[in-house]
Amino acid sequence: MLRKCSLKLFLIAAVLMLMLPMSVFAEESAPATEKSIDLAPSARSAILLDADSGTVIFDKNSHDRLAPASITKIMTLLLIMEALEDGKLKLTDKVQASEYAASMGGSQIFLEPGEVMSVEEMLKGIALASGNDASVAMAEKLAGTESQFVNMMNERAKQLGMNDTHFMNCNGLPTADHYTSAHDIAIMSKELLKHDNITKYTGLYQDYLRKTSEKPFWLVNTNKLVRFYSGADGLKTGFTNEAKYCLAATAKRDGLRVIAVVMGEPTTKQRNAEVSQMFDYSFAQYTSHSLLQKGDTIGEVTLEKGAVDKLPLIAEQPYSLLLKRGSDTSNIRYELKANEMIKAPIKQGDSIGKLIVYNGDDVIKEYSLQSPETIAKAGWWTMLKRSMSGLFS
């Protein structure tokens, strides 16, 4: 009797599992990742992904916590770009190098204590020459001290879900308890690339600082792929004896932008060769299927008791799918599914729904959507007018 009951319970559980929506399994399963080949055999850790959708193409020990060397500066660049976008900085603002900033060793643009450069010049110094001194000068400009800027770096990493990361400085010079992972580097690289202007700097091969002075300083990009690989336009190299040769790189061809990260490579030659191989594989095997371009209208959601009753949603980034070349796209569609009962007040960044992508009737991708602005609760007069309008309409 007991065995019969157990069999019945098992069958009921099996039926219930089959009745669960397929999207549950889709959310739990990892993105399709290439496991049959090792695209970065010499790297200690690596990851390759589509920059728009975030789909992982190749993964090798990507959550290992390792010293990142100057790849740290991707977060420094991100905070600078966000400050520019928020209006807290302008490219023409002047930055004065402190004695502490000028004292940085390693790669540098040889700032003198008290020397003044523009924010744009400092950006070039960080992006091309990997200037440790320029990084600290910008950290002090934005936060007052490097230590306070590092707090900002760690807070931003937390917001982005970079759970393998802890920063101790803004430039990646060797120090205890300073680490990240290939996975987290890819996250912050993806976020940095949302700022379209960044590749104007990271994609430069050469430029000059102090151009009109008696001692112009020639900048040459430490990432040689921007010159020798078609479509490459960033992002950041890194090297210390502990970290070995590291690179977070990006390239774009035919609308497909990919991010490749390798850590712990034995030589620059192998680092560049393996990242090039990762790029080659991506562009040969995959294509990007565009769903929405930045600025396109997604739809609108209804708010309860809000200062406005409808909130239009505009794509703040491109939305796309990573597909194998030759895939049938005729049945791919998307729809906006708003959360039920969205009540004001809501804050900018609050979850308000999902963009659900289908292939036929099957859910193949979900994007979370956040409120683009803060919406206050409606006052009594606004609510009264709406009620009266509803009565007479």
C-alpha cells in the first residue's frame, strides 16, 4: 500500500513539473556556451559574450577571483563617463595633479605636481597610455580622495552585480585584497560600452598630450588590436607580475559587438592571438538579430495614482538576440508585459515589467525593464479631475 502511494505521489509530481511554464527552465539554465573547444587555451580565465544581449558564447573559469592589473581602470573610466553624462563633469574642465597623483609608478603620463590638464586629456591618458597618475588625478577630481573614489567603485560594482570584485585602488597597482573576475570585467565593460563616446578614446591608436608645449608626449594605445584587428575599438589591457597579461577587448562587425576578456596570459603575443581567435569565432558563427534600437518606442505602462497615468518606455539601449548564422527569424517577436498594479510613487530604476521575446509561442529571452524616471503620487486635485473626467467621458 505504501509503495502504491509513493508511486502515485511521484506521478503527480512529474505531471506538475511538466505543467510548469517553460520560461522557468529558461531562466534557470545558463546561456548557450561553447564547451566543445577552448578558445583561450593559455588563459587562466576567459569569457566571450555578445555586448548587447549579454549572451555568453564561451566561458572558462570566468568566476575565478584574480588580480586584474590595469583592467581596473574600466571601472574608473565608467565612473568618469557617468559623471560626464550626469553633468557633474565637462570634457573641458581642468584637473590639477596632486603630489600624490604625480607619485604613481608603473605606466603613467608623467604628470608633474600641480600640472593642469583637461578631463578629455586625462581620459586619453587613461584609455591609451593606462596612466596610473591620470587615474588618481581623476579620482581626486571626482571624489576628493582616491580612497573615497574607491568606495564609489565598490558601490557601483555592487549595483552591477559584480559579486567577484573588490577594489582597493583606482588603477590596478598591486595591493592586497584587490581582485575581480573575467565575468565581472565583462559586466563593467558592457556597462561602459553603453556610453557611445568611450570608443572615441579606447579605439584611438595614437595621440599626443602637451601637444603645444616644448615636450609633447606621444600616446600609443597599449591595446594593439585597435590597429591590427578590423572592428576592434577598445577597451583595456593590464599587466603585473601577479596578474600576468590581461585584456578586456571589444570589436564590432555587421552590427554584432562582442566583448572578450582573458586573464593570466603568459605573453602579450598569446593574449592578442587568443582574443583575436575569440573574435574570429564570434563573427564566423553568430549574428545579431535586432529587436529595438536605442531611442525606439517600447510601449507604455499604466500607473495607479501617479502624477501621470501613463509612462512611455523608450529603449535606452539596443535590444537584440544572439543567433547562430542562418537561423530562421521569421517567427521572432516581442511584447511588453507590465507588472500588475504599478502604484505611484515609483523611483527611477524601479522594476516595472519585462520585454519578453518569443520564437513562435516559446519564450526565448526576457529583459527586465526599469522606470526611466521618478513619478510622484498624484495630488487630490489631479485625482479628482481624473474621476470627474471618467464620469463624463
